Amino acid sequence: MNTKLLPSLLTATTLAAAGAAEQPASFRGNAAPAQAAVDQVIVLTDATRYVNVTGGQTVRFVVGDRSFNWCFQDGSAHVVPFDLQKIAPQGVLAHQVTTYVADDVRDGWRQLHRG
């Protein structure tokens, strides 16, 4: 393979994935109960345009006087960035917030060191 073409190929693959069919909500994780313990609290304002979260964590999103909890799927880096409105309860979020999900680096360490 011509290594000079590799960056172009990676860019094309990434763009193709971003434009691919919508991923099922289950790829993103699941709603968590309001009383659930959370790993992170993210306050969203009208100025918030993106959030970074980690797979395997439960996050409380606070929007004004409302909030919701979401448990992101562990090993979620395969998830294409998505609009947080897709998982927020109806009417909680009035603008697009792009959500980026990173893999939990501890999960990779555990996989490498399994006996």
C-alpha cells in the first residue's frame, strides 16, 4: 500500500462513516435513573456546542432547572459523534450539542493485561 495515500484514505473513511446510516441509540448507551450515581456532571448552556464524554461512564446533563442521566456504552469510540438531542428527553435541549464519546483507556489496559 502506498503510505502517501494513507492519510487521504483515513479521511475518506471517516467522512464516509460520518455520513453513514444513523447508528442505533443502543450504540450510545442507555438512560440512567435520576437517582443513579454519576461519574461526571455537565452543565449545558445556550453557548454549549459540544461535549466530550467517556464510554462506561454515567453523566448527568443539567440544562437550566432540568437534568437527565445517561450511561454511555463502554467501548464506545466506534460511535460516530451525534447530536445530544437524540438521547435527551423531549424538550430539554433546544439546540444542537455534538457529543464525542471516547473509549475508557482503563478498558484497553484491562484487555491488554488479561491473563
